[in-house]
Amino acid sequence: LKVLLLNISRAVTRDVLIAFCPKEGPIMLNMMDKGEAGKIQLPREIFQSLSQWTARVVVTVLNIHQLGMFEEVNQTGQVLDNTVVGITVGEMSISGLRDPVQLRFAHKQLPSGVTPQCVFWDVSKGQTGGWNSSGCVTQPGDKGTVCLCNHLTFFTLLLNPALDRSTARTLMAVATAGCGVAMAFSIFTIAFCIFLRYRFRSEETLRINVGLHMNLMGSLLLLNLAFLLNSGLSAGTQLGTCKVLGGLTHYCLLCCFTWMALEGCHLYLLFVKVLGTYIHHYLAKLCLVGWGFPALVVGVAGIIGSYGEHIIQTVDHQVIAHLCWITSKHLLVHYITNCGYFVLIFLFNMAVFGVVIHKSCCLQGTGAMSEGRKAWKVALVALGLFCLLGTTWALAFLTHSTSSAPVLYLFTVLNSLQGIFIFIWLVVLYYPKAKETTNSLSHIIRHDKTTTASQ
């Protein structure tokens, strides 16, 4: 327990600066003093509004581990350096400041998966009190975090883990069960696609479309299988085996992304590029890209030693899970090959989706479609493809943080049900009148080609 007592006049013309450190007592600072210690900046607004000429300022620095104070029930975050800073001015209760109090908590670069949060001790929370962030704004930095609060009380910087142990275990259980269900429906979908390709052997457009869907479902099947193998075998495996398992998981993920991009490219060729153009061995060339390009990327990543054991743990070093994945030393590989690659695919597919919707609406508006509902079936193709694939993955890659448990639950559930959604979507789209329905795209192509020729 370290205390600093100050008598401050209400005629003060500048803010009051105080430095503090967990191992040393708080001291006064000049405006030009710079250092690595924590800092408190009390705005002069506090003192100019006093009814008395002077007021006593008390700054207290406490080590809550030694004192056994400020312990919240079921607290998941960790208090930085076990340090709590208390600030009082006279006997007044000060709140609603227009110019906030600034507290800078000095620290080294925080580990990945940790979110700093400025909080104060709220005696009205629960039966024994608890931490509350109301009225405080957090501004994190590499060498310290600044807290801007509109009141005076006891403050600290709470380090919240990205996931607590119980939430992580629940997510792993949901993901494992969901992967099993998704694998089953992926197999059903592939079998249904094989049936369609066999039944309508003379319909080249249908065979290409179904062939694309079949390869996409195959990549999802392999991805779910790789995840199950990874989560079940990664703990305690040898380094060489773990590298192979990490590379396999990465390969399956990239295959899934690549086939999603090829679906978008296929729709782009049908609706935007020269319609009706014949490409020799079209599906075979797509397979070469869809399965070959990820192998090239994984091969390069493996040569530079990107794969190994990846440990997910809380801020207090409790291990949540062992995975064979891209190691923390090669995070740039993850950001480029996974995050960057997906963002490009997602933006391209959303642009193609907009073009498809616009094209379908234009054809319907000009009466080109013999049945108005066919245009909306084409829109359903794009909507089902991009929403069920693109949007769900965006939940994981575009949020930049895993501290939001609802987003993680939503991502896990939607991607676990992905195989079911695609299976239902394909059955509804193709089964009732398979030949007529699946020819809706080719009908548009033929009509657009005829219209263009006549013009």
C-alpha cells in the first residue's frame, strides 16, 4: 500500500500529473517529464469547481494480491501487475467530468489473445462488488494502455482472455459434433451430385455446375475430417507428425477457399464474360487449380517451417487446446495465406453476387424469362452459395478479435450446419424438376446469346 497526499488549490492553471509504479509510491511530475512508469493526469476542471480554496488529493497504489482486496466472484480477467490505483479529491464524489481523468498503465506488449479493459470497482455490483467499465474508454498501445474516465474511484487495467476455459471447451464440443454432422451431409450431397451427373449425362451445363458443387463439398468434407484428426491427435504427437497434420489442415482450408472462388469465377464467366464460350476440359482445369494451387502454397509454407504445435491458452497460462497449425513464429504466413486470401475471395464473390442479381432482375424486367420465378431461382443459387459459404467464414476472419463469445458461437454453429444447408439447398433446387430447374442458367445464357446475335 503506497499513498501520496497533495494539497491542490482551485487556482491551479494546469492539469496535475502524478506518476505511479507497482513497486514504488506515487510522485508528482512536471508537464515535461517523460518515462515508462504509469501516469495519472487530473484535469484542472476538478479543482476549479471546488467550493473550498484547497482540496486534499489522495492517490493510493495497492497490491491486491498482498492485501486480498478487490476480488470479484467468477472473475475471468487478470488485474495488470495486481495493481489498483485509487484517486479521491477531498470528501466529494466526483463524476460526469467533461474533461476525463487520464490514467496510463505501463506494460510490455501484451500476448496475443488478450484484450485490455479499463475498469473501476463498483461497490453496487453483486453482493461484494465487482469491476465495471461504465464511463471509461480504453485506448490500448504497445507500451501502455490509456484509460479515460469521467469519474474518480479505484481503477485498474483488466486483461481479459480471448476465451475462458469453459467457453473454449463448449466451443470445441460444439465444433466436434458439428463436424461429424457436416461430414455425414457432405457425403449425402456428393452422392446426390453423382446421381445428377449420371442421370443427366447429356446436359453439359448441369454436369459442370454439379461437378463444381461436388468438388466444393469434397473440400468441406476433407476440412471437417482434418479438423477432427487435428483436435484428436495433436496433443502429444511427435513434431514431424504434427507438421504433417498442420499442413494437411491448412491445405484443406485453402482448398475450401479456392473452390469457393472457382464457383464465383464460374458464375462470372456465365453472366459477365463472353457467354456460350466453350472451354476444352473446363472442369478438369478447374480441378487442377482447386486442388493444385493450395498444394503449392502449403508446400512453400512447409519448406520454410511454418507448421508445428500451436497452443491456445488464457492470460494466466491455462492451456485451452493443442493444435497442429501455423506456429506463432510464422503468423505472417497465416495473415497472407488465410486472412488476406479469404478477404480477396470474399470481396470478389460479393461483387459477382451483385452482378448476378442485377442480370437476373434485368432479364426478368424485359420479359426474357418464360417463367418469372426462374430468375429468382438463379438468384437463389448465388444467395445460397455466397451467404452459406462467404458470410459464415467472414465471421471468423473479419472480426479481428476472438473475445466476443456470441460471434464465435454463431460462427461455429453456422459452419457446423454448412453441410446440411448446402444439401437442402441442392435438393430443393435440383430434385423436383431437375432437368428444367438446372437448365435455368443455360436458358439465360442461350437467350442472352441469341439476343446479342440479333442485335
